[in-house]
Amino acid sequence: QVQVVESGGGSVQAGGSLRLSCAASRSIFSANVIGWYRQAPGESRELVAHITVGGTTIYSNSVKGRFAVTRDNAQGTATLQMNSLKPEDTAVYYCRAFGTGFDSWGQGTQVTVSS
């Protein structure tokens, strides 16, 4: 049963922007950390950003200052705003909702950045 769904991937030239969205039920959002991860071909999945229920954020060094994560618990949505995209940002991006006794991943959405 799919509980977390991403959308908004696509192709963009270097320097451009994309916004990814993550949707789930309000009950899931109200109780769990929302994380964005990515996996490039031949690479391990890596953390991009986390946002807690209270809105505290952390970012990987590779995206700090370029990406911004937000959430709306009432709507059950989270977004990852990606600016100044680089070819090395090309990957499948995943949304994850996790907390005590719960861990659910979305199916992923492709982001491709061309030089």
C-alpha cells in the first residue's frame, strides 16, 4: 500500500529550478519526519534534506543554500524547492516519512539536469 507519493520531477538545464512535492495522509504528516533522498545511477541513496514535524530542517552540504524543504501538516504535503540545479543533481528523488514505528518511502521521481 503506497502511503507516500512524490511528484514534480522532470528535466531542466543547469542553473534552472524544479519543485518536488510529497503527499500523504494528514495522520502520517502530523507524526513523522519528512525526508528527501536521492539516488544517482551506480550510487548509494543519500540524504538531501529532512524536516521535522516542528519545521526544523537539515540539508546535505551538497545542496545547502540551493534547496529548501517545507511542509504543511494540515494539507499533508511537503515540497523540495531546488534552485541553481547542477548536472550532479541528476538522480531519482525519494520522499520518506518516518518516525517511531513507521517508515514509508515513495516510489521516486526522476530529476535530470543537463549541462
